[in-house]
Amino acid sequence: MAGRVEGKVALITGAARGQGRSHALRLAQEGADIIAVDLCADVATAPYDGATEADLAETVKQVEDLDRRVLSRVADVRDLRALETVVADGLSEFGHLDVVVANAGIGAFAPAWEITEDSWQEMIDINLTGVWKTTRAAIPAMIEQGTGGSIILTSSIAGLVAFGNLAHYTAAKHGVTGLMRTLAVELAPHRIRCNSVHPTTVDTDMVNNEPIYSLFLGGQRGATRADAEAGFTALNAIPIPWVDPIDISNAVLHLASEEARYVTGTTHVVDAGALAPFKIPHA
């Protein structure tokens, strides 16, 4: 039985670990070949370590273990020329490009009036402009090949509602939602669909790190994952602190597949009920 994305080629940014790696593996499991892109370096204003080239190599190994082909490149989504080179390399290797998952992003927390200029700019440059640059690099080739396709942008529930201590992140993710809606309109004549995914907190390095944990303890140093679980759980209606990357990957797979062939311009929410306006308090 053919996989749900059999024969497709998918470009995924932020593919070295976390959601990006999970998306690469899930699409590969269903028959896609993968173009895996990651910065593989720390980001100055992010309060946690970035992915490494060893992480990206591990993604490559796991895709190859699924008997799928994979091309990996170290590239910064803030660098349009680098992304255009990645797309050209991918087309040279595979001959076509069918799916784009613009997943790369960072997280950081502070009240709006305490966010530094560098932190604001880096957040917008990676989480919003980097998403646009990813699509800007890929779309011309997708239009030219004339076979349609699917573009999936990673937004957040913070791309639909506001969150305190996340002004720059919320602004960027709202921007991603608007970009998705515009691309869906512009690309529909080319049978290229564009949708966004909106997770609640996801169990990845962006969420699971000591500076983030400390937010739930009033800035107390030495906070642990266990300390943060109650705070994260309170965000969701279903009593869990976070979803797993595979939960988002399954949504990405659906949107990439022909099952969603007429689905475009949608905000695909995977939030454990976090956006419900009223929630029953957890015991």
C-alpha cells in the first residue's frame, strides 16, 4: 500500500530536532523524500542552546533508516540566498518540490516593555521573515513545475490569541497566520495550497529549558521540568502540560497529503483545548 505522501519531496526548516525532525520522519514514513534544513547554531537572544550539526546528522540517519532519500543543508532562514541555494540543490537531487514545511523558529519570554531591541528583531527576523523567505525561495519552482503542492507554516495558538510575556512571539506568529491566508489566495490558481498549524506548548527544547520553567515560579532559579508542569497544564483544557511533536506531525502529514487536496487557507489547531474561552479547573 502506497504511503500518504508517496513520491513527494518535502522541504522542512528547523529539521535538526524537535518538531522539525518529527515532521521529517513522519513524512518519510509515508513515502516522502526530505530536504532537511537547519541553522545548527545558537541564536543570541534565545534562552536555550540551538540545534547542532550532529542533531541534523541524526535526523538524516533516521530518515535514511526509513529507506527514504534525504538532502541536508545548514542554512539560516534569515538568508534568502542560502534558501534559494537549498531549493536549487534539492531540485537537482530530486527533480521536484511538492511540500514546504516552514517550521524553524525560536521562543523567548519577557514583558513587552522589557524586550530588548535585539530580541524583538531576532524574533521577527526568524519567526516571521524567515517563514516568508522560505516560501519566497520555494514558490517560484513550485509554480514552474505546474504540479500543485502544499505549503504548511508553523504558527502557534499565539498566532490566534494573545499571550503575556510574548509580545514579539505573538506578533510574529500572528504575522505568519496573515501570510498563510494571503499565500492561500495567491497560490490557489496554481493548485498550491497553504495552511498553518497552531500548536499549544509542545514537548521540545524551545519549551523545556530552565529559563522557561522559571517563569512559572516567579523567576526562581533552579526550576525544573516538574515545577513547570502545573503551569503548563493550566494552559490546556485537557489535563496535560504539553503535546508531543508527533501530534503536530500528524497534522502536517494530513495537510501535505492528497487527503487535504482542497484544504487551503485554514488555521489547523492542535491545542489540547487551550483556546477554549472557559475551562474546567484541573484538580
